[in-house]
Amino acid sequence: MIRAGIIGITGYTGEELLKLLSKHDNVKITKIYGRSLSEERDLKDIYPEFSGLNLKVEPLSLKQIPVNCDVIFLALPHAIAFEIVPYLIDFGLKVIDLSADFRLKNAKVYEKWYKVTHTAKNYIDKAVYGLSELNDKKIKNAFLIANPGCYPTSIILGCAPAIKNGFVDLKGIVIDSKSGISGAGRKFALEYFKNEYPNFKAYKIAGSHRHIPEIEQELVNLSGKKTIVNFTPHIMPVERGMLSVIYINLIQNVKTYKVIEKYREFYKGREFIKVFDEDIMPGIKDVVNTNFCEISIKVDERSKILTIVSVIDNLVKGASGQAVQNMNLMFGLPETTGLILGES
């Protein structure tokens, strides 16, 4: 039995972790913590649906982090993990961090985009980027997982086979992504549904979104070449779900069916990736509350552009589900354990 602790259960990702881990037959949730030093509370007072867990939300204190955990999930805002991660790793625990604090391998790049000083630089190289389908071998032996962002998950999984097969131009990748409100966090969601719903808008345009260096870093790791993306995120008037449409110029003449073959070959045996037949388009309704990434591909022979549609649930495959998938890999379990209906 894997003994799991969660730090930060009051946000969307923390709540989703509770849902997934409480139904996982190989996991016992032993400790949960809030995001602050507030007083102890019963979990049922925050989430009545979890009253059967009989757990208390304890104040966040490093000295009180227990020895009766095998893995700790950090569902915290950026920059909080700098103090927590070194303590937990040195204590011998496995850590899955859902923030961006250890995703970027260059601390100066992190500091430029997140506007804070990185105070745990020595632990960056210890972290494995937790995109399960691409880094599973490293994840299995890791003690620190930098769980990917939701936008990068949908985009990198959508791009990876095309980039690895070398038939696309890496200098002009255009990405148009739409996310449900939960992708911006619970505080933003409450304000949105109070003041703006139903609204649909772009934000952080023209190269200003923090996920850009993460996306480019991982695409460079796939290609070995400089890669520049033009990324525009949008908020759409639904709670959850994410759809990314990616446009990449082709440098080879290929047919749609051939690209589909390459994608299916690349993701062979990866149960959470579905590559659709030509002209079948996935929608967010198909993936909500699942850990699947659904991909559709079309070559425009007139413009010589490859269009990729990649759809995930931003809270599951884009966050907490992938974190559980990574935990399964770290502890030698089938990566689907607890993540497919009827399997636990």
C-alpha cells in the first residue's frame, strides 16, 4: 500500500487528487495539509463528499510533515515548493510537484518568467519532467517529479510524433489553445462566474504566457534544435477541458494517413493516447473527467500545413491525473491503475 500525503487540498488540483487517490486501491491517504498555517479543520467541513475519509486538514508546517508517507503531492502556487521540496527529498520521500518550480532546467529562465528568485536551484537537476508518455523510464527511478502544466501537456503530446519524425518546420509553430475556467485556478473561476460568465476571450497574447518556455524547452528536447512557438491561450465558458489546435509548416510532402500512421506508431501501447482516424475531431466533452489525450491530424496539401487537434481534461491529464499516472510509474504499478473507470 502506498502511503500518500497531499499539501494544498483547497485548490482545484488538490480536490482532484483527493478524488483520484481516495478511489485508488493501492493508495492510502495518510496526511493532508492546507496552503497556510491556519488552524486544523475536518476535511468534511471543506469537502463534505469526502467525509468517509475521516481526515483532518492540518496546518502546513515542515516540522510536522509525517514519516508515515511514501509520496507527497504538492498542489501549491508557484515558489512555495522551494523550501518544502529539499526538506522532503532529503528526508527520503518521493515528491510530485504540480507547480512550475522545477519544470524549467534553467533557473534564470524561471526567474525571468515567474518574477521570483529560485532558492532551490540545487534540486532542479534532480527533477524529472513528468510527461508520462515521453519520460516514463526516467520517472520510474525518480524521487522528484516536476508535473507538467496543462497547456504544455496538450501541446507537447500533440507535437511530439511530428517533431521526432522530422517532417515539420520548428521555427513557425502556431498554437491556439482554449481552456476551461478551472485552468486559471479557483479564485479566478469564482470571479469569472460571478462577473463575466459566459465570456470567451484570449489572454496573455504575443508571447507573454508563462508556459511558453516550458513548451519550447520540451520541444527542443524532442528535436535537438531551436524551436520557437507562437502561443495564444483562451478562456472558454466551461469549468474544465482543454483543446489545443497546433499549426506547423511541413518540410516534406506527406499525406494525412501517413502522419496518422506515424502518430499511432509513436504512441503504440500508450493507453491514454487516442489518435483518431482522418476527419474525426475530438471535443472536450469526450475527455472531461478522464486521463485521456485525444489527437486528430490533418494535412492541408494546399498550404503545406499540418494541423493537430489535441484535447485533454486540464485537471486530470493536465494536472492531477497525470500526477497519479506518474506515481504509478514510480511505484512499479501499471500506469493506468486507478485512472480508468472500473480499474483501481
